[in-house]
Amino acid sequence: MRKTENQLLVIFGASGDLTARKLVPALYKLYKDKHLPEHFAVLGVARSFMTDEEFRKRVALESKYLDDSEEFIAAFSEKLFYEDLHKKYDVDYRELNERIQDLNTTYQCDNNIIFYLSTPPSLFEAIAKNLTAKGLNDERLGWKRLIVEKPFGYSLETAKSLNEGLHRYFKESQIYRIDHYLGKETVQNILVTRFANSIFEPLWNRDYIHHVEITNAESGGVESRGGYYDKSGALRDMFQSHLLQLVALIVMEPPLSANPEEIRNEKMKALKSLRLMTDPKVLEKNTIRGQYLASEIEGEKVKGYREEVDVDPDSTTETYAAVKFYVDNWRWADVPFYVRTAKRMPTKVTEVVIHFKSPHHQIFKNSDMNKDNKLIIRIQPDEGILVKFGVKVPGQGFAVERGNLDFYYESLGDESHIMEAYERLLLDAMQGDATLYARADEVEAAWRFTDPILDHWKKGDAKIYGYSAGVWGPQHADELIEGKSMWRNPCENLADDAGYCVIE
């Protein structure tokens, strides 16, 4: 267990929604569970004028996200402070530096500081530059770390530019690119499932796996994010970051140890091994994009994407993206990967499905069951692991039915507290553990794979298909998958046998 040293957390963009909704509640839980160091303080920084007391009321004392006695929340809020930047982030940080030094001395933070940039990426370099001008990147006395939020770039070119801008002022070892998906316990459990179990690792290759499928489905639409989403789309918003990080964990070779850099080295190799698709015919065959249309769900009328607030009425931005690709290395040669992400699906769910090959010699040929075994790793909701395998139906003959072997995280009980994503990631950064943070070369490798798809879709001849809100995407989506297989359309419950899942 790493030690959490005394430190100061400085949050830029602290007047925004993320601080009140995610960051402060995560810090509060760490405080409640006694994970914070003895000497610790938080300084919120933004362009809005607020006093310390007003900031405390906004994010803690009157927060709907904190649930405990008023006295306990009040004690926590004493660690929160605020500094106004007077309308601009790109200014001289003399006053900010004085406040940081004052808090550092008063609360004995030992010159250890984390700067959390909860701001648009366009401000990253300016903030890093102004911090550096006051010596706030200098690690001769205490360490300095910089956490930056996604989106990290809009393309490979912009990602490189962002990396270069940050590297002018902070070393790569100081930069933590946060991806809240990697903070989920079930995402981390992919590594444990693979490398701590001899029943899986020997089978984790082309000899035994037929194909790999990843689904990220959201039941909601773009809601209030129409302006942002219309410039981004499903591929940029989810696939390039969250889902390719999942792919890297599935594809990667065993690291030499659990050391953060060893794990990130193998993830990088995995992302570099993804076969780039540049031929228009290959891209047309192996990608599908769609956009949800107006529909009625459970008696309620739902808007189509083009009718959403701040969305171009003629928009061709995708709300559904499905990609088939291959990995060019020994372990995964000729094994297809299928990854899809979408809005307005029948349910909200994220899962990884490993489809194992059927036995080479089929004895029970008369069975109607699809005999391939499946390992399902559910990221959310109903988090757990499900193994599907064939069992004999009682009675005469050898009729085969599907059996389930499942594990649920909730079965661990209250004694094993499962940290929320931001809770875990903030604590990791406080302890200097970068395992679950993306490195510069990882981000660029993910964009290098994604850019040709986006470029192809940008051209006028790349089709975009409509699908009714509340269904599993375009009608021909199953045609993407080779052979007789089709997408596994999951429900809210991991054990999705008859009676568990009803989707109309």
C-alpha cells in the first residue's frame, strides 16, 4: 500500500459542474474513509467571484451529493478554499501563488501540490505556462503533479499539439491524463481475470478465442450536451478514449510486474498493434455509423438527434458507431474485434464479451444451442463476471442447454467498499500511482487508429444510417459480424436468461 503524503490539491475550473458533482464528493468519501493525509487542503480556482465560505456552501455544505451529518460535512468543508482569477486563466499568477504558499505553510502540505485542470483543453498550456512562471512546476522541494481531463485532443494532430504544449512546462512523469472509465473496479478486474487465473490466461489467444465484442450503450440522448456532442460524435466521445483503453487491457501482453510503467508499456504496445484501416473499401465494410431518430419509448415521445437543442438540423454526426478491426501480433492474429458505442439504446450497459471457439469435433450436432462459450465482463451496471457454457438437459439423450456461472461485486458485501471512479483515481494521483492514467504515447496511438475512420466518415460518400430511439442501432448492424454470430444485446441484469430481461 502506497503512502498518501501531505499535500495541497488545486482545482482549476472549480466553479464548474465537475467539481461539485464528482471531485468534491470523491474527496469527501476519501475523507470519510480516512484515506486523506493528516495535512491536506483544497484550493478551488476559477474566474467567478466567490469567498471561501460561498465556495464551501456551493460544493459541500449545501450539496445534494454529500450525505452525512451537518457537523461532519462542516468539518470536511474547513479544508476547502477558493481563489478568484478575475475573469481570465491566462494572467499573472502572483496572487494565486501567494495563496498557494500561504495554504502550503498553514496546513503543512510539505510543498506537495496537485494541479487539477477541470477546464477546456484550450486552456491547458496557458495554465501550465503561468504555473511554471511562478516556479510551481519545480520539484526540488516537494513533488508537483498535473491532472488533465478529457477530451485530450480532437485528432492526432491536436493531441500531439496538446502534449507538446504541456511538455514545455511539465515532465511526462508529472502529467496524469484522467479517464474515469479506468477507475471502475470491473475495468481493473480485466487484468486480474487475465493474469491471476490459470483457467483463462492459457486460453487468451487466437487458438481458443473466436472473436471479442465490446458494447457501450447509453439509454439517454445527448440531453444538454448537444453543442459539444455535435462537434464530437460517438467515435471521439467514447471509442477513442474509454473503449480503446478497454481494448488495450484485453490485448496487452503480460507486464513484467504490476509496476505502473510496465503496465502502461504493454498497453502502448497493444494500441500500436491495432491494424490501421486506410483503404476506403475496408473502412466502408468494417465500420457503421448511425444517428437516432424520433420514436416513442414506453408511451413517451423521444426527439430525434437532429431535433435536440444546439444540434445542426442537417447534422451527420454519429450517435452510433460500430467498428470491426484486427490486431497484428502473434496472440491475436486473425481474431476480429467488434466495438460499438451508442446513444438512445434500450438500456444503459457496458460489457466485454470474449467468444471462445467451438470444439473442433462436434459430438452433439443436433443441439439447437449456439455452443460457443462466453466470458462476459460487465463494467456497468450489475457489475460482475459471467461464464456461459453448455450443460446437459435432464432426461434421455444429450440435449444441451446454456448454463451460467456468475460472480457479482455486490456479493462481496458492505465490508469491501468499492470506490467510485474519481475516488480511486484521485487517491492514485495523490499517491503517485499512474497505472490508470493514460500516457502521451497511448493517447497518440489511439488517435492514430481513429483518425482514418473519422476522415472516411467526413467524406460525403460515407453512409450514415438512421435507427429509432430505443432499439439496438441500425437494422444491418449484425452484418458487421462474421458468420452466423450477431451482437449480444445485453440487458440491465448480467444474468440475462428468460424472465430477467424484457426489452420491447
